[in-house]
Amino acid sequence: GLNFIDLMVRQGNIDNPPKTPLVPGFECSGIVEALGDSVKGFEIGDRVMAFVNYNAWAEVVCTPVEFVYKIPDDMSFSEAAAFPMNFVTAYMMLFEVANLREGMSVLVHSAGGGVGQAVAQLCSTIPNVTVFGTASSFKHEAIKNSVTHLFDRNADYVQEVKRISVDGVDIVLDCLCGENTGKGLSLLKPLGTYILYGSSNMVTGETKSFFSFAKSWWQVEKVNPIKLYEENKVIAGFSLLNLLFKQNRGGLIKGVMDKLLNLYNSKKIKPVVDSLWALEEVKEAMQRIHDRGNIGKLILDVEKAPTPLMANDSTETSEAGEEEEDHEGDNENKERMPFIQ
């Protein structure tokens, strides 16, 4: 699976990035080829999906057994590679951190992405949950039925939300950071929870930009603890990778995966796969995430042959900044994207 965190790793926008050369990727699916001596519960030939602390973008992957889960019989390998990161992140934020309950309201940014679609599906499993989503306008037709109210990512969504819900929302899930942090906090109802789980606004051009990094953090409203106390608001952060690989909560995540697989088997949730890519096409695949052109998850498929380039395809990677993102629906490279419908 490809995730926005992979772009941040590539640009060095994370704490203590590993030294190169490295193989990126944090989740995968495949068939068990070998087992450690003490491994129980799995056999060679089992269909599995797994979290990996880097090195997932490969034909052969090795990871501790606590991060491996069996794939349901009717789940494809591409769906399985799209499942762990997005759905565990969405579930943990909604139910473990924010305590989502009947009748609550949720604002989620990048509603068309993998986590955004997982959030929308999980919210639909609880009665009377209102989901406000922001997304690029060209995605609206495809995802309009997954959320209650959908806004253009460049519009003044704060006023739009308050027009519909004067008191604001109970939960804000923010993967953007920057100025959206202050906006999200301003929309919280008393006892509401704001969760930061990414900072994609820091990723602009093809290389790490100190200016974009500084600008994004400068826009973050300084949080006053006394103000939180007076307004009865909760601010939280969530990093699944840190929880798994630095804070040793694999057992907790296994319990969450069990619940999610039960929801999948009962047909209440289903991963949204945007497209499949050959390993040789990783540059173009990452550009599609960079330009926010995907609806759901992009998958690297080791058995897929590269798609032949069309005559009007550009071989250059754009330096897509904030100005270009306003026109991201016009990306002519979309014509060669190997969509799954």
C-alpha cells in the first residue's frame, strides 16, 4: 500500500528518517513463504496482510508475527494491502481516542483519500452520525454518497459547517495541519475532540522545502491550555506507526484488527482501491498521491506489468505546490491511470 507518510519519508519530513538506501512501505499483503521456528497460528501458503517497519515495497517481506493477520477468504490481495493502515487509523481515532457514539458529528479532511473513506464507512456503522468532509471538487461526484455534507477543500468550510450545525462538531480529524488546526479547534463543541494525525500541507514540491515546513507550522494556532480548560475541548495526536513500532502496542492493534475484520465479513466496511501500479511505476503512483488525485488507496502490485505510456504523458515530475493543487483535477496524467472500478 502507498500512503501519504511515504511521501513525507521520501522528503525527510519526519523525525529521524532512516538513512538511505532504504526500501519504503509500511503495509503489504501476500502469501506466507517461510515461518520462524516459534511461530504459531500460521502455515506456509496462508494468505496474509501485515504491517512492516519499512521494506514493504518488495517481492519478499519479513516482519514479526504480531504484525501479521490472515486475509478473509473473499478479500482480494489488493483490498488486503489497502486495509491495515487506513482502517486501523480511522478506527483508533474514532473509537479509542474520540469515543464516537450515536448522534455525534465528525469533520474529516481529504474525505476522498484512503483514511477519509475508511472514516466515512466506520461512521456509517453507528446510528445518526453526521459526517462533514472536505475534498477537491473533482472528487465530489464519486464520494458524495459516503458523507453527509461535502465541501470543496478550498472553500470556507468553517462557515459552511456552522451554517448547518451552529454549535460545530464533536470530532475533527485533521491530516493537513497548518491553518486548519486553528479552524478545527474553533469548530469543536464543548467536550469535542480534535485529532491531528498527519501534516500533509508540509509536502509541497519534489524535495523538502524549509519554507513550506516553516509556513505550515507558523500557521498553527498556539494552543493555550487554559483556553482548552475554559472551553472544555480536547486536543490529541495519533500516529499508528509510532504506536506499533515505538510504543509496542501490537496487542492492542490486533484487537482492533479483529473487530475490523468482523465488520468486513459482515459487509459493513470495504477498502476502496483507487488503482494498481507496477513497481516500476512507483514514481507516477507517488505523484498521484502528491497531487491528491486518488480516491481511496493506491497499491503497488509486484505481478503487474507497467502500463504503456501514452503519447501525451509527461515523463517529468511536476513541482506541484499549493497553487497547482487548486487545479489538480486537470492533471492530464490521469488519462493513463489504471483505475479499478
